[in-house]
Amino acid sequence: MMETINEIQDEIIEEFEGLDDWMDRYQLLIDMAGDQEPLPEQYKTEQNLIDGCQSRVWLQADLTKDGEGGTAKVEFKAESDALIVKGIISLLIRVLNGHTPQEILDADLYFIERIGLREHLSPTRSNGLLAMVRQMRAYALAFAAVKA
């Protein structure tokens, strides 16, 4: 059984709570960026670039089904040319990947506040974070509309 969005968020909060120093938290983000699968070149298109990010962030979303008549889930892949940003998008993917469009639309992404991400990011990165969340929700909304 797959973990819920909130269970994954709680795990992330726990991982960050052990780190008091923000340099350590940034290092954890950079490590997460390194763990993320690179985005295949064919997805690095203008169309997949997220508006509102200072660094370049590509986001690819696909709707996949578990077998015939299975539940449709959204699969996200992403890449950024900035390590911290790549770490942030990898966190978002970890939380939202493999969930239904409706679960993504209903999700309250409280982990962003709880790990202090928004307050410790520069205003441009913070705007970029919101742009990434908006884009992921936009994909979910589009997929939900297609299915309906």
C-alpha cells in the first residue's frame, strides 16, 4: 500500500527536524538533488520550463494507470540547473508522485512551512517554489479534467 501524501510529508519533516543548522538542511537538499534521476533530454523543452523560477526547472508529468481499469496516477519527473532548486523539486516529487490527480489537488503541502523552507529561501527561490507547486497542481487539474 502506498503511503499517503501526509505520511510522506511527516517523514520529510522528521528528516529535517534532526538538523538545527540551516547549512545542514541545505546540504540535505543538495544530497536529495543528487539522488534524483536525471530528466531525459527529450523532456528538456521550452514547454516543460516552469515560469517564475529564477533558475531553469523542467517538469514533465504523465498520467499512468495500474493495469486495465486501474487508478490513474500522476508521474512527475524534473530537472534543474541549480542544486538547491533541484533538491526542492525532488522533495515535491517525493510527496506528490504516484498519487491521483484529485489527491494532488486536495493536498495541503504543510511540510514546506514546517521544515522552514519558505522562510529560509530567498524571495526569488520562494517564488520559484510556489511556481513549482502551481505547475504540479495545474497538471493534476488538467489530468482530472481529461479523466472526468
